[in-house]
Amino acid sequence: QVQLVESGGGLVQAGGSRRLSCAASGFAFSINDMGWYRQAPGKQRELVATISGGYSTNYADSVKGRFTISRGNAKNTIYLQMNSLKPEDTAVYYCNIPPQGWVRRDYWGQGTQVTVSS
């Protein structure tokens, strides 16, 4: 009964901000590596940001300086703060736990829709 639940998507004007949340449950231990992906209409799924532990982060070039990934207070919770949003950011955003240690496969959330209007 592993479950990843995203929230925070919606309609935003270009230049606006939005914060996405992901809560992962069903793990007996803390997960070190987590990330966000997105898939725009007619496009391939792409990596947006990753976080390892509480300090090491990585971002796609297209979102550097605008998006921030962080850990929450609750175990296995992450956020994605999105600022200066552009229409090109319109996509379904997915929370991801990649294989690591005793995690043998990728786990994905249901996704949350972010639509940025011009």
C-alpha cells in the first residue's frame, strides 16, 4: 500500500506562483531520493527537479532560478515552489521515488495539472 499523493495544481496566470506538495506513505523508513517530473501535452515526460537527503538538489535548465524543491517536516514529504510561471510550464506534474537501496522500482503519484495562461 505505497501511495504518493500530489496536490496544489490549478490555473495560474503567467508570472504567477504555485506550490505543489507530495506526501508519500507506506514506507517503513525515510526515503533519501525524491523528485518531480512533468509531462506537457504531446511531449515526453521530463525530469524537473530532484532532492537527495535534505540539501542536495538538481534542476532542469528550463526551471533553474524559478523553481525550488524542498523537504517538508513530515517524513517523505516534498514540495515544489514554482515562481515566474510561463505558459511552457503547463503540464501534469508527477511526484517520483526512484529505485534506491531497498526500493526496487519507481513509484509515481497520480499527477496534478498545472495550467499557465498567457
